[in-house]
Amino acid sequence: MWILCNRSSTEAALKGCVERFVFIGLLRMHSERKKILVVDDEPGVRDSLTLLLKGNYDVITAEDGEEAIGQVAELQPDVVILDLILPKVDGIEALKSIRKSNPSIPIVILSATNTVKSAVQALKCGAVDYISKPFDVEELKQVIESALSSSPDNGSQTNRAESLPRKPVLPEYSGDFGPMIGKAPSMKELFSKIKHIAKCDTTVLISGESGTGKELVARLIHSESERSGAPFIPINCSAIPETLIESELFGHEKGAFTTAVGRRVGHFELADGGTLFLDEIGELSLQVQVKLLRFLQEQEFYRVGSTVPRRVDVRVVAATNRNLEEAIKEGRFREDLYYRLNVIGLKLPPLRDRFEDIPYLAEFFVEKFSSSYKGRKLQFSQEAMNRLVEYNWPGNVRELENVVESLMALSTKDLIEESDLPEKIVSNNHISDLASETVSGRIRFEEAERRFETEIILKALRKTNYVQTRAAELLGISRRILKYKMDKLNISDKPPQHQKAE
């Protein structure tokens, strides 16, 4: 049935339809933008995440757990990004409350408290993922998109925490001592010391080059101690700006400084009853060193902006790759703090000084990464293994681990030949490396000399199947001098089980 009307009424009707269509379209476009709730007590973090996400999402914020619970009830966000350390109601309690009343809203934990215990606790309480600060922007965006793609609005009716894709978790493998691998005499001695030290409950200073496993040793000390059921809290002193390190360690009160809009609990309080691991302790400013010394002496500290002393039961394990005695002479580290930290000292040997462990470590890393690469099991030819053993490994065990994983990812065959190894290992310009390190001041001449002698003697021993008389002839020295140098440099008189002579 057609209804005839005059021109003006028709235009008015059409105009009204267009306006309603535009309004509905704008409303629909707005409603299609997902809402992200950012919960963090630090204004800088909230502002950064708002700037980062507002181009694609509607961002709302909350500064404590109590406000977050209210915002979720009122605004029904599509994703919640939640810090763990919050005033009023902490992150775990807020997580439990939100999951109980809104089980379909995915919650992503974004926190500087990057311990295994806190991550497991958060995931058990219903978080869909756990990202540590400082975070990778692309990783965060990917996690948010994954959370949104599993939304019931997109056809998924399953629990989001169960349906979201997880980052692959490598299985834990037992080594010779916990997760550590070592058959060299120096490592066996280290394992024995760790067992003994763990029961002493006193301060420990771990020294060693980067990549030797200082944090791994600290975790072993904690796990072997009576504090193993309490938190292990690591903090890298070199990764935090000097202006923030005091607040990170000791916490701060609301109003202590311009951006302190709420109370913050520091790492000392987080570690109460457990172990605080201070990595790269040599990077602390003298001002913070004084406050750390006070805690070690008095077992109490002050939050920034507070006049009330606080006491916690914390064991401190520190680590450094610097020579702290040299730093003391240069006025960069307090001597009294050094002696307080170095009640028990552990020095980790570099990988080049325990070359006999390299074949075992390579096998261990192949096994470790196998599940991530469809069960691949690489093997090394004798020539390739000889190159690995001869290489100086400036990055130590961490560098070897990275090399093995790169071979797992990039090699097209399962038997690794010498030509498949990275160029730096094949060429092994160790002498020029030693010279540049010495001239630049990174190592002392005595250390360069020790490394050079060690490598030359090892080459001679391998070429002669560890017959010392023949090795001494190759080197042009007497067998007595060779034996003296081997003892001095802690070189074994037997070949490694996995390695044959050249």
C-alpha cells in the first residue's frame, strides 16, 4: 500500500531517517570499541597505558583494588589489566573478587613482582596471563587481542582463562644439582658449598661474570634453606633508575614525592620471611648503600616519606659481576657494606675455566628446548664439539644456551657439523679478543695471561690425548713446568668423558 504525501513532509521524514541512521551508526561504532580497565597505583603507568591503548580502545583507570572492583561492577570492561601490589585491596584479592562476580571478564596481570610464586598464584586465581614490568608493548597488545578474541561476544562460550592461548612453558629438567649442570671439580665444590650455606641463614655475596648463573645459585640457596616456603624476591639494581631504586627497595608513603599518590610496599616487605636477591649490587648509589647497610646492621628500614621504622625477617643474597674491592678503592662502593654483604662469598667459575662441562651443557640445552621444536634432538660431530670446547665463551653459560637454541631453530639437519656453528665460534679469534679486552681496560693483563696459558695448555693436552710428556714437548717446556702450570690454572690431568683427542 502506497501512501502519497506532499514534498515537504517527505523531505522531513527522510531527513529524520538519515539523522536516526547516523546516530545509530555512531552509537554502534562507539559501542564496538572495547573497554580496557587499567588498575595500577602508579600514575605514570596508568598514563602510559592510556596513551598506548586509547587509539583502539576506551580506557578507564583505577588506582587501587577497591576502586577496580567498583569500576568492574559499574562499567563492565572487556579486559582488566591489573597490578598485584595495590593499596586498600591488593591485586590477588581484587582478582578473586572480580572473577567471582564477573567470571567472563579476562584479567591480565601486569606487575613488577615477577616471581614464579606470584605468577602461579595469579593464574590459579583466574588470571589469563602474567606479564612482567617493564613490559614489551607488542606482547601486551597481543595478549589483549587474544583475550578479546575469546570473548563470548565472538562466539566463545568457554571460560576465557581456559581458552586463551598460553605462552609455551619449557619443562623443568633436573641437572647435577637442581637445574645446574656441572661435573668439573670447581662445580662440585660449588654445589657442596651451596648445600652448606643454605642452612646458615646469613648474608651471601655471589660474584662472577655475566651469564655464569648467579641468580640460579641464589634461587638454589633459597630452595635448599628453611625459607623455601616463603617468597624469593629478585631485583636487578642496574635495571631501575637511581631516582626510583630506594622506593622499589623500601617502599614509600602517599605524598612522599610528587608522583606518590598512594602507599607502595617495597621489595624488602614483599620478601618478609624469605630471601631478597639483589643482583648487580655494585650499581647502587652511595646514598642507597647507606640505607642498605643500616638494614643489614639493625634489621629495620624506613619507607620513603615515613618516620616509622619497619622490621622484616629477610635473608639478603647479593650478586655482582664487578670487582667490588676495586670499586672500594675508587670510592664507588662502601667498604663497610662490602664486609656486611661478604659474610659468605661465592665465586662462580666462568665457562672457559670448566670446559669439561661444555658437552654436558650442550646436551642439556638440546633436551631442554626439544619440546619447543617438535621433539628435535640435535647431535654434535666431534669437530663441532671441539670448537665449542675451544671457544672462549665471553657470555658464559647463557651464551652457550643461546647458541644451542639458535641451532635448534635454524639448522635444517640434526647432526651439527663444524660449518653449522656461528662464525664467531668457528673463527675463534681469541687472541685478538683478549688483546682488545686488555687494552680497553675490561680485564687486567694478569687475567689475559692466565686465559692465554690455559687455552694453549688445553690445546696441547687434547692433541696428545692428555699425555703430559708429549704435551710438554709440543709446548717446548719440561713436564715438571707443565704440571706446575696445570695445578696453578686448575686444569684437570684427565680428558673430559665426552671429548676425544684431536
